[in-house]
Amino acid sequence: MDARAIIARLRRKETPSADELTWFAQGLADGAVSDAQAGAFAMAVCLNGLGEAGRRALTLAMRDSGDVLTWDLPGPVVDKHSTGGVGDCTSLLVAPALAECGAYVPMISGRGLGHTGGTLDKMEAIPGVTTQISEERLAAVVGEVGCAIVGATGQIAPADKRLYAVRDVTATVESLDLITASILSKKLAAAPQALVMDVKCGSGAFMKTADDARALARSLVGTANAAGCKTSALITDMNQPLAPALGNALEVDAVMEALTGTAGGPLIEATVSLGGQVLFDGGLADSVDAGEAQIRTVLAQGRAAERFGRMIYAIGGPLEFVDNWRRFLPEASVIREVLARETGYVTAIDGEALGLSVVHLGGGRLVESDVVDPAVGLSSVVRLGQKIHKGDPLAVIHANREEAAVLAERAVRGAIELGDMSATLPDLIHERIV
């Protein structure tokens, strides 16, 4: 076998065999496949697809390109993953909340893709935190604390690590097959017994329409269940940022406000819905409603916050982070309000445009080698349906260069629409796929 022949088959709209996809995944892992060939493969899959059987074969091949973990713990191993959105920092709440309910959560996460922020980038906004730890250390942290949010080691789905980086810079992120294989190769390598997928839908998501989001949710659920992992999906709204902040340190701040009871809203509700579903699927709750009640309780009582602090300390962060988190988070040097030029209701928010504005501030990557600035982003972003008067802030820009702040202001103004009538607010949970 050789990479050129496999790419040529994809170009002809033929699905490679399982053996060919296994060979290609191994080539990604061991370097037999070049970056150029990886990019060509990604583009061919993005344009022509793999089909259900090819998608499943690629997922398992990428999972098996490295280590598959094993566990011996006194409770179920569960996990959660989001397909990506703006202001979406629920993983930082879900993991400690689930751990406080008796689950064990080895959450292997990724970095930012396209206009969306990455969970690992958010975690690393906390000084001292190290998300790249050994499998032995991961097992120890999960056993002691109950949860760990970390990156894949070089031994976990190494094929995905190569392909993931290529997709981000070759405009091949929005592929159902590649998204499914990328997410599940890492998730299944962590060997969870139950998994909940948060499939985003709307202006700030990769999947803009309900049909596309439903197709991805069914792909993820079908592929994971076929691999032996009990999996459900929630299709959730991303027509506005989930948290009122975009950018790594700013989203951590929003997480801490939610964990410590100083903020609520969609971020909490999404956490409750996702956590309740996976507690039920993992056998720790008799129903989804009962699972949601457990999650709501550990959040309200501050127990999830305490568990989060233990996790942060276990992976290198400050011991007293939860008690005084703003002392530790980096701050931008240029802070500027974007003031409304007219009165009206917020009728639409272009989440992708807002996400890209944060990338251009330095809060994401345009090329693989870019260093992310954790301090930059947007805060106090208005909500759909909110009444805005002339002179009210639409958002607050956090930048480290004056010229970058000017460009971000232009982007924010273009992304937020005001109208004469209040918009009908979409439901946070559009659909459940089980």
C-alpha cells in the first residue's frame, strides 16, 4: 500500500478499505505519510466523504494507532466532549461535577480549531498547569482526584495528532467524517464506559444547521456505540456564545464564577443537562432528571469548585486558585468597551465572526506555530433578546495591541445586530440523540 494510491481512490470518490485506512493511520503515526499527503487526504475526505463504514474504520484505525487505556477503579469511567463553539467552556465544569458524583473522568481534550477555543488552551491560561502528562500520571490523577483534563500523549491516537494539526490550517475542519474520527479516536482510546457528546448548532458552531448537527450527532453516537461505548448526544444551541466571554483566561473566569455561584445562565444549564445524561448512561443515576439534580446540587454546594481546585493543583496549578482565581489569571493591557451606536434589541449574533475576532487578537492560531495569548478576548458580550440603549456596551475587548483592539471593535460591531423587536430565544437543548 502507499499513500498516493489511497488518496487517488478518495479523489475518485471510492472508499478505501479498512486495511488501507489502518495503514494510512499508522503512516500518520509513524511518519510514513508526509504532511502534504495528510493534507491531501483531509481535503479528499472533506470533499468526497468516506461513508458510514469508512468513517467507522478510520475512527478505529486512528484509535488503534497508539495506546488504549485500561482502568481498575471503584466507579464508572465516563467522559464528555463538545464539537466546538464560542464561549463554550462547559468541560471545565462538567468534569469536576461528574467526579463529585462518583464518576471518574479522564477527559482527553484538544486545542482550538478554526474560530473555536480549545479546552487545553483554556486550562493552560492558569499558571503552572501542565496538560501534557504521562499516561501513568493521568491514571494517578484520575484515581486520586476523580478527573483530569489533559491532552493526548504521544502514545494516545498519534494519528489524530498529525491529522488534527493539518486540518486546522487547510480549511478541512468542517468534515463529518474527520470530526467523528478525530473526536472518537481520542475519546475511545481513553476507554470510557459512557460518553455524552455536546453537538453545537448555530452561528458559532461548525454545524450551522439543525440537519448538519443531527447528522454529526448520529454519526458520533452510531460510531461510538458500535465500538462498545454507551454514547448519547445533545444538540445544543450555539447562536450566541454559551458564556458571555470568549478567550482563554476570560472563559476560565466565567467558569470560576459559575463554579462559585456568582453566575448562572446557559453555562450552568448546559453543564446540568450534559452531566445528567452521562450519569444516567453510566449507571450513577436512575434517570436523566435524577442525574441533573445531582449535578445541580454539587454545583450549588460548591463541591464541584473544590474538586476543580484539586484537579488544578494535581496538574501543576496553584493550590489556592479557587479562593482567588483573578489573582492568577493574566490580564490584557488594552481594555476597551464597544458602545452601541443605536437603541434596539439584540436580534442576531454571528458567533463565528466573534470567534475569529478573538483569533486575530492572538487568542487562537492562524498557523500551527502560533503562540496563543491567554489574556486576550471579549467579555460582557450581550445576549440575544437583550434591550440595548445607545451608549451601552455590546462587549468589552481585551487586547495587548491598540491596533488589534481597533480591528476587534470593527468585527464586534459587524457581528451583533440590533433591531426593533425582541428575538424569540432558541431553546438551549434542541434535541437528544440516544
